Amino acid sequence: MPQTCGQSEGVLASLANRSNLSDPSISFLSLPMLLLMLANSSQEGKTLPSLNIAEAELEKERFLYQVGLSCPWHEAMTDTDTCSSAMVSKWSYTVLDLCCQLYKIPLVAGKHIPASVETGQ
């Protein structure tokens, strides 16, 4: 998400510094921007009208209550949905759920959406 881009850049810079490597030349896109670009590059044409709509799609939390998205520790010890593993999984599944349809890729449970979600295909 946009608010974490700076953190991501800082982590990569720290890793490069600790490894005695030069700073990586990586372009960072916010997740909403990546979703917007992926969705609007399909043969379906412009399916997301704006960056704000792309961000709203990611904030809908489609897969909020799915079991097995958190790391083992959070699954066993807490009742939270703020585990970084769960957050990244939910965002990834949201992008895949929206974009696979546009690119005519059949959704596969456990790969493109959580294993516990039925595809209806």
C-alpha cells in the first residue's frame, strides 16, 4: 500500500548496505498503482477508472476471515488479522482475483484465491 513504500525502500537499502552491495536500482510502485496498471492493460480495456478505485478494491478486505493466511505463530497465538503474512496474502489474492478474470485465467483455489474459497467454475 502507498504508506509502506518508504519502509520497503528502506528495508532493501539496509539489506544492500549489510551485504556490501550498491543500492538496488528498483522502481517501486504502490500496490494500488500496480493493480491499476495490471487491470487496465488487459484486452478488456480500462476496467479500473482511477487509482482511488484501485486502492478501494484493495481496502475491501475480501479475504479478511480466511483461515491459514497468517503465519503459524499468529494462527496459534493471536486472534489478529494484522500479521504481515496475512496482509500480503490478502492483497495478493485480491489482485489475482480481480486480474485473472480480465486475462481469462481460470482461478485455482490455493493459488489465485485462498484454498477455502470456492471458485464457482
